[in-house]
Amino acid sequence: MFTKTNSQFLLLISGILLIIFSIFLSFINADKNQKIVYVNSQKIFEDFKMSGELKLEAQNEFDKKKVLVDSLYEQIAVSGDKEAAMQKFLGEKQNFEDFVNRISNEQSKKIWSRISGYSKDFVKEHNYAIILGGQPGYNIIAGNDSLDVTNDFLIYINKKYEGN
């Protein structure tokens, strides 16, 4: 697992690479009318309507599995065979954690895949050279507010998702 130091190092390296990549693109950009813009990736992910829908879909199954794990925990205290009850609880707890991780990963892949598809159309329609994604203070350390198209992009992808 990554430590906080490793994570900070990776964020620093990714930020530096992003800056170098941006500078490189600005030099090779043949169409000077195209801009390089950026979005807040976290806000895009969280406020994309598909994210909310998938979360609601998983919530029922999540709640059922959580109730099972909670009830097994409560049974430990009243069980005649505490060791067996504990083993059953730990097994179901692990299954629950695996489920949460699997669903989270699957949903993230689906969401980012859909966002990626919509972003290609957004770039073409607005004649952008590239959209950089990051979180304020991380991959995009600072930028001119006029280059932040997070809200426009979010409106666009939500309309596309709804079929408009």
C-alpha cells in the first residue's frame, strides 16, 4: 500500500508531468485558436448524473449486505459457539468489503468511460486542443479561471447522458 509520502510523491510527479505535457502541447499546437482548458475531475465525477444513479443502484445491495454483517456481529454475543460465530462474521465482513471495492471499481470504470466519450465531443464542439483534469492544488496547481470549464463540461455531459 502507498504511504502518505509515496502518495504525495506520486502527486508531485504527476503534476510535473502534466505541466510538461501542457507546455509541450502549447508549442506543437498548429491551430492557435484552440485553447487548453481544465476541469475539476472530482467535481465532474461526483456531479455527473450517472454517478448518482449507479450509487443508488448499488445502495440497496449494499444495505442488505451490511444488515447481514451487522446481524452476524450481534449474534457473536449470544452464540453458544463464539468462535464459529466470529469466523462466520469475519467471512461475511470480508465478503462485504470485497463487494464494496468491486462495485466501486466497476462503477468508476463505467463512469470515466462515459465521461471520456462525452469529452471527445465536447472538445470538438468547443474547438479545444485538450482538457486537463485534476483537482485544485494537485495536478493543476493554478490556472486562469477563464480556462476552467468544469461547469460547462458538467452541464454538457449531463445533457448528453440524459439524451439531449
